[in-house]
Amino acid sequence: MKLLSILLDAVFPVCCIGCGRKSSYLCKACLSTIPLVKEITYGTTSLPHLTEGRLCGIITAASYHFPLLKKSIQLFKYKRIKMIGTELGVLMRESIIPFLDRNPNAWVVIPVPLHKKKEYSRGFIQNDILATSCFARDAVTRSRSTIRLLAGRDNPLTRIKNTHSQTTLSGEKRISNARVIFAIKDAAY
């Protein structure tokens, strides 16, 4: 397997999608050009049911409209370039660590699962890759919070309904769909 990897790197070298430098898909210099979002987006009056004991805030790492980030996400998700997810997870970490420092606690992170059909066609679960990179043990030890990551087989959620892409749906419609597409795998959770 290692020989195959070496051969593939020689024929198709990994280059940064930002600057073209041979190294990784997102080199540190280009990754640092993506502006981070510093504030937390809280539920608004346009979606009042979000603040009634449910979702009350979202931490956004960066704006999807930043061209390098948009291209990276599209390559990761739709062209199945798995390695980009690790680099995007590092970007997410830079937004989440300050929140964890301001809110030290014991946190449980559960990546949103894919339906088995979508996982099979994609070859991986992008949310697990992002979360594993973002919450790598050595990276979050600098935070005062403790993180328990329930990814892969440890994820208590399962996706029971295979939905079409939700990229064109409003936030409210996505939330409505989420009520009927997930289940808890084990009642012990």
C-alpha cells in the first residue's frame, strides 16, 4: 500500500489548491488566508423555536463564500479528496478552541452521520474526518474543556432516511427534515 502511495504521489503530486505549491491540498500559508468567523451565531427571532430548549447557537469556522474555502469544501465533499478534510478540521479547531476556552466544560461531539448508501458512494463520512481532525487529542489538550468524540462506530446516531442534497433548502426546512431522518442506535444513550 505504501508503494502505491509513493507511485501515485510521483504521478499525481499533491499540490495546494491555493498556491500550487507541492505539499498538501491546503498549505499552512493558504489556510491562514481564510478569515475565521469570531462570533457565535445564536438563534434569532426569525426562527424562535430554535431557542426553546433546542439549538441555541452555531459556531461557524469561516464564510463559505470565501473562494478558497468554497473550492476546498467542494473538492472534499463532491470530488472525494479525503485529505482536505483533515486540513479543514484544523481550520474548524481554530474557531472552536476560543469558544471552549471561554466555556470550559465536558463536551460531547457527535458528527452528523451519513446514510449507508451515501457513505458507500462517497467512500467515507466527511463529518467524521472533520471532527477527528478538529478534536484530535493533542490539539484540544490546550483547551480547559474535555472533549468526548463519538465518531465512527461510537456514534450513537444513525441516519434512517436517505435524503436528497439539502443544499438548496432553507435553514428551517433543513431543521424540519432532520426531525425524521435520524435515530438513536442504542437505547443506552
